[in-house]
Amino acid sequence: MHSRDKLPAHTRLRDNRTLLHDEGACLPLRSRHGQCRACAAACPVGALTVSVEAVELSESCIGCGRCTATCPTQALALPELAMLADPVPAAAPPEVLRIECRKVPVGHLAPDTLVVPCLGALMPGHLLARQAAGIVVHVVDRGWCAGCEAGCTEAHPDHPAQAALDATVLWLDAIGERRRPSIVREALPLDQRPDAIAPATEEAPRVDRRSFFREALQRPTGRQRPAAVPMGGSGRAAYTANQRRPSPERERQLAAVAVLAQAHETAIPAEMYPQLHVDARCCDRRMCVALCPTAALSVVDDGLAVHLQWSSERCIACGTCVRGCPEVAIHLQAHGGRPGVQVLASHGRASCSSCGDAFTPVPGQEEQDLSALCPLCTKSRRFTDDARRQLFGGLN
């Protein structure tokens, strides 16, 4: 399946711009605990504004794709960058792949060069996937980045692709891979540089008929898409569990590092996996499960107990579960974990003496007469008791 077939969940932030957005994957729109502003910080022209109500794109967007490279869940996408995520061809892949900026004139491009709007849109997963396929990537520097509206930043003043290359080299060093993607300097006269990034010429992403008509109904001409409802305190996520999905970039990195580690007969570095721990304060409220954008956290009920499970492969260490836990029972470390699904906590189940529903008893509940009641019946009993105290001055 072509990568562009995977984008129907995304919709345009502006009708006259190609940047696409998936609300269900966007951390700040999923919940008030998803305090991510990475895309806004990465935008070189300040075109993105992020709040818990909406992600807004101004007319100043230049289509560089820098925001897509920093989004931890790939809620932002550019159709013209889909070729970076396409599977590497198994038959006769090139030994060296050149990647160039779209501003470079066609006459200066070598055959089969991969052209992207901006080299700052490259992600480590893109480079690692090609490294795992035996392809060495050369990111071509024409000397035009300094002074370009989408060019260098204070964090990476040398080249906009430097962050992706640095992260890739870290993983390759840990595995023992000697080949490296690199920046190749091939300067061109500055007076040949266009003033702006040319619009994409690739076809638009394919959208099935149902998605097309659904979007048409949701976004009539001249009216903006309704803002997403941020998560409240009820423990229900604004987006259901079936809208959670693994991070494509996380999957690319893990798959590529696994191939390279096997080739070098070494283990995948522990730095690849986060660590998540839950202490005794956990009482099965499941806020963390509802908040997790990649479904790294899940619950399994075997009838006798419920088990909070966590996948280190799916976890992107965003910290939303830590910030959203009412009991402050979750502790996260970004590195040093181990692969696989781990059980973080288990809670025995009881049957409510009033309604019969299964529930998780709260540890150390002071009112023993309520210990056999589910949370809903407990709340109802307390409400009745409070009303009786106010009416009659006490309980008989």
C-alpha cells in the first residue's frame, strides 16, 4: 500500500495550504495534559498556533514540513513527504541516495535524487530505514540554508537536517554500524536560489468516497472545522481508543534498528526503550489508558483481576500519562528500558453488593460500610447519607 493511502484521517488546516492535521493523534487536542507545542516551536515563520481548543495555521506557512519532523505522533503531514515513509524497494536499491531541497534547479539534480520541500523535514526514521536497506544517504548542502526563510535555527545553526543526522548517528554508534549518512557540501551561487519554496507537484493524497463526503459535510465552504473538545475531569478521552495508533516514526526507528542490530549480532540498545513504573498509589482509574495517544497503555481483565499493561515499543515518552494521573503514581524515564509488554499493576476485582457490577476496590478505604460498593453506588450512598444528616442531624 502506498503511504499516501494512509492519510485520510488527516484534513487540511487551511484550504489553500497542503499541511494536513489529524486531530485524534494531536497531543494537546487529545487532552489538557498533552502539553506539546513542538510544531509551533519548529515552524521557522511562526505560522502555527497551538492551544487545547485548536491548532491553527496562518497564511504565512511556506510548506517546508519542518513541523512534521518534530511532531511526536505525526499528527501533521505533508503529502509530498510521503515518499520518505514509503518502504525501501527490495529489488536493486541504490547504494547511495541523494536528498536535495526543492529550491535546487532541476538541471543541478543527479538522476533519482529524492527532492523534499526542505531538508529540515527529514526524520531519523527516514535515514535509519534506508541505512537498514544498505543505502547510504547523502544530504546535499548547496550553501543556501543560511538566510533561507526555512533554513537554519539557533539550535542547529549549521544545517536544518543536522538534528536528524545526529540522532541517527547515535543509534548507529550504539549498534556498531560504521557507515553513516552525511551532509555533502556542493555549493551553488546564491543568486540561483529561488525566493520561495515551489508548490508541490505531486498528486494529492487519495481519499475514499466515504471520507470525502464526511469531510465535505463537516467542513462546508466558508466555515471552519469545529474545534476539538479538550478532555475534562471525567476520565473519558476526547478521542476514543480506536483513534489511538502507534507513532509511525517510532515504528520506523525500531524496525530499522532491529535489522541493523541483527546484522551486527548485537542487542537493540536499551536507550531505545523508555521505562515506566507505577507505585502502590495506583487505584485503577485508567486515566493514563484514556490519555495515552499511541495505545502503549492498556488494561486486561481476566475476571479475577485487571492488569495495567504497557508496551515499551509503542511508548514515545510524551509524559501525558504522568501529568494526567490523579494519584501521581506513574514515573517515566525516557531511556534504559527493555522491550516487550510489561504488567505495571494488578488490581483484584469485587462485585458491588448493591448493583452487582464488577469494580476495583479502593485500597485503605476508611468507610468500611462502603468498601463493598462500586464507585457509582458509593457516590450515591454518600449523597443519601449527606442529605439525611442535613435533614435529621445525624444517622440512626
